[in-house]
Amino acid sequence: MRKSAFTILIFLALALKSFATGQIPDLLIVGGDTLRLYANPLELYFTQGYPREFPGLMGCGSTACWRGYQAIWTIIDNKLYLLRIQSCHRAEQCSDTRPANLQQMFGDRFKDGKVFANWVTDSLTAPFGNSLRYVHMGYASTYEYDKLISVKAGNIEFIKDFHNIFPDPKRLSRYDDSLMHKTIFNLVDKKIRWNNLKKM
């Protein structure tokens, strides 16, 4: 009986998983670090009426990249710049990949190999450190730290790091996934009255 109930739970989890996909993030170069960016600042550019066109971009589609591209950004002298728009997939994953032509896309705004992102006014999040919880949907996964970057018209107002763990000896460690899963399963197992379930 327990096996049947467990099988149903697994089936439901897989069904839900098929409707949500973790997304390949943009990348942000800060100093000597390359971070995942849990935001897509280029989408703000398109909402201002610019055409959603990527001259020369070649790549392959995927449910892990609904927006159709991966942008690479950097911060120089407290300003946010766009460096590259490329396929979400590496060359070995996709037979023909080629980045977008930023000169053709942005015209005179493309200078010295980059584009000043003056269209971006937003708070951007770049997670880093150990993975605490993977969620197979969008940018919902949680990491040990979050780097919050406040941007106004492309200028960096401030950058602040947040720690997502508050150690408490009375609680389970978020670093130990196996212990956490085992504990949750045991708690659920104790609550279910297996003998009262109808046989299938």
C-alpha cells in the first residue's frame, strides 16, 4: 500500500515538473567573477519599443531558454554594460552558434565593444555560493548568497551582498539535503494513516 501511495506522489511530482523549467540565466562579470544573473535587463530594452530582433544570432531553441538568448553584462566604473548576446547553448550542444551583431542592433550606442545599458532602471539579483535549494522553474532556486545590484538609468547606485542562511543549532542544516529530505519524509510518513487508505 505504501508503495502505491509513494508511486502516486512521484508521478504527481514529475507531472508538475514537466510544466516548469529552470532557465539558463544571463551572466554578469563583476571584477574577476562571473555570476549568474537572476534578471534579464535586455527585456527592459524591448519594453521601451525597440524591436525584438537579434541580427546575426544563431543557436538552437530550448525550454530552458524561452527568451531565445543569453546576454553577458559587466560593470565598469559603476556603469552597467552589455557585452554580448549569444545562444543559450554552447557550440558543442548546437551545431551552428553565432552571437548577435551588437553594432547592427544598437548602432552608435555600441562603443569600444560594449553598449551602455542606460535603459536599465531596476534591482538585479546575482546569486552565488553553495546551492541551498534547486527549483526547476525560472530563477526560483536559492543559493547561499545574493548580490543585490541597484541600477538607475544604467548607473550603479549600490551593490550589497545578502547571506541567505541564519545558523541555528536547533534547526536542520540547509547544507544537508539528504538529512532534510529524510526528515520531511519521516514527518509525512507519521501523519499518513496507511491502514485507512483504500486499496487500489
